[in-house]
Amino acid sequence: MENFFRNLILRLFGRKVRQDEAQIEQSRRDNDKYIDISSENITALIAGRVANLAFGDSQLTVTDAAGSVSAFSSLLVDIAARQWAGVKRDIACGLGSGMIVSIPYSVDNGLGRKIYIDTVTRDRFYITASQGSDVTQCVVLADKIVRDRHEYKRWTDYSIDGDIYSIRSKATKDGAPCELAEVEEWAAIPEEIQIGGVTKLPIAIFRCPQNPRRPGAFDGVPITFGCDATLDKIKKCLEDIEREFDKKKAKIFADRALIRNKGIDDDRLTRRNEFENNDLFVAFNNSDRLGVDIFDPAFRETSYYTKLTQHFAMLEKECGLSEGVLTKLSTGSATATEIRRAMYDTFCFCDDVHTNFKQYFDDLMYSCAVLLGYYGLAPYSEYKVEYSWSYAMLEDPAQTFSQLMQAESIGAERTAEIRRYNHPEETLEEAQAVIDEIAAERTEKAAASVAAFGVPGNNDDGADE
């Protein structure tokens, strides 16, 4: 199958895929493991948990270079907002499968031209040329649609030659080339466009920061890379627990003679049917005596769950994470500072996620800016992306706020920065505008008080002091 894709890409675009069959097959297996919903998926569980820790209560803002919003940056703001809404989902996918790639494209769907973004996992990303760590040519399986018992796939070739960026789109139907127009959703996508003045290939790649254990590795690896032995132990332990529950179910053994088959009324017939169809009861024949025996063994809960917890703890260490991701964080009599220190490994991993995400999102905004300029959707203006990460794992909010207040009192921090700490969704300029508005209201109130009572402020009874 992997060789089929390599040959198909060569036939569609004349490009040779750099990844060998083993790498393509490994990418497919990693993605299949991540999306598997047939049983407990520990990789997906960890990836989702880390994504929540990394992006919970974080913010990003897109403005023009002066900090305001222009016509151009407002379009980027809209694109960024749509991407940010699904950031935990996308990054969890990147952590679980190893890598995601996002490529913007533009179509006019009759309601005006808009920028859309294809995000795919590494099993649908094929490198055809690179220079060092920079990709200069790649082919992406951008979309798949099954319709009328046929499978349609949209393939896109991206390349840069000098400062010329080329995009070529092709479609296949059941593995054979076909026209893009055969699929209604793809009919408006041009087969080829060229854009000048680019400085790099306008694509965005997020790699899981897990160590791939080989120098010069270009693609990312899943967050549980190299942990197969522990994952297998966890899977077996969970199966053993279920088997133990099943085998240790209480049973009641009752003599068949207690329920006669002949000459019984409807009421007893119903009870007999319930008896024979209920797995709680087991019927036996005993001609010597009529009796009922109960089988109710103890369940070895402690030993099984202790073993499972140990496997979870080992998996956390292998992934480079702290206690508390899969296991219960032991707080006991620990202070808040000690608890934060216990989470330091997870914080470091999340910090690496932030670093990789910043590069990914900066590249994504650049890629969108290239298309906005090419289609003339707004006059180009310089823009900037600002990130505000949550450090709740390490910070004591009250202590941090107190430090900001002390810094502001000695002139080392602006009041607007303190307001942004409480309102991270505001830009620095917006925060300063609110502070100026509050100051103006206080000045106006003080002036009105002086005019009414002759002194700044008034008593509760309205009399002058």
C-alpha cells in the first residue's frame, strides 16, 4: 500500500517521495494507534491531558505592528480565532500521532473568497524535497470523500523555487486520476497557482517534542514513543481486572428439583424462566438433598490496582512527564511550592509544546498572509502574534499578582501589565485604555464631590467634616 502511494505521487506530480516504505508504514501505524477506539487508548488519553495542561487558560492575539487591528490583520484575527477554537484537539492529535501539518488554501464558494485550512497527520504528508530542516517540496493527501461507493482523494503538491511558491492540485477516484470538478466541494479549487515574493514554503508543521532517539530525525514521534512494553503491560493488566471481575461474580447454585416443570402456575413458570435465564443462578441436579449453595469469593482489588498504578507511573516517567498525569498526585502534607516542583517535568514538556506550537502558528499565519496578499483580500500590513501562556502548574496566582504590584510600585512594571494579568484577552493598548477610562471617571467623581461639598469625598450623612 505504501509503495502504491509513492508510485501514485510520482505519476500525478512527477515527484519522488523521500520517506521510505518503512517510515510511511510507521507513520500509518502510529496514527492508527492514536485513533483506535476499540479499546482503552492510553496514548490518546495522555495526549489529550497534556494538551489541556499546555493550553488551558492560555491566549493568543493577532494585531498589526502598531498593536491595533487593520483590515488585513482583522482577517488574520478571524482565521486565528477559528484555529484557536480547536487548538486542544489539533495539538492532542499532533502529540498522539507524532506530527500534524496545516496548509491554507482559498476558494470562492459563492459567498465571497475565504481562507480555509487543511490539517493532516504525518501519515498523509509526503516530503519530496528538503534543504536541511526546511521542506522545499511536499505532497499532501488533503482530503478524502466517499460518495456513491467511490473513494475520492484530493492531492496537493506544494513547492518553492527561488521566491516562487507553486500549488498544484489533483484528484483521484478509486486510485485513478480524475478531474477535481467531479467532486462538488473541490470544483472551485484551481489546478495550479503560483505566488511570488515568498521567503519559505508556506506550510505549518507541529511536531510532538518527544525525543525520537535518532539524530537528524525530521518527522515527529508520538508522545508514547518507545513505551510499547509498558503499554502492553497496562493493556494486559486492564484485561486481567475485567477477567477477575467476571470470574469472581457471585453465583447461587440451586437444585433443579426446587422448581418443577409440571403442574406449575403462570407465576412459578415466570420465576423458573427468570431463574434459568439469569447468570446469577446455576442449576444442578442433586437427588440426595434439595439445597442452595452460594459462591461469593473476594476480589483481589488492591493487588491489581497497585500493579496498574505502578505501570502508569512508569509510563509517565518514560514519556518525560511528572506524577499526576495518569496517576493521582500525592499531596499529603506537601506545601503548594512542593506540589508545583513535583509537576516540573510536565511543565518542561508543556514548555516544549509551546515552543513548537509558536513556530507552527507563526508559520501558519505567514502562510495565510501569503494567500491574503495574493488574492488581494486586504491591503497588506505588518502584523504580530502575541502568546500568553498559562503557568498555573508552577505559579501561585496570588503570589504572582503581589509581585506585579510590588514591581509597579517601584516603577518596574506598567499598570496595564497588571490589568492584563487579570484580563489576558485584552491587548496592552486595550488595557491602558480601560485604565485611562477608570482614572477619568474617578477624577470626574472627585470634581463633582468637591463642587457639592467643598471637600474631596463626602460623609455618609452628607455633612461636611
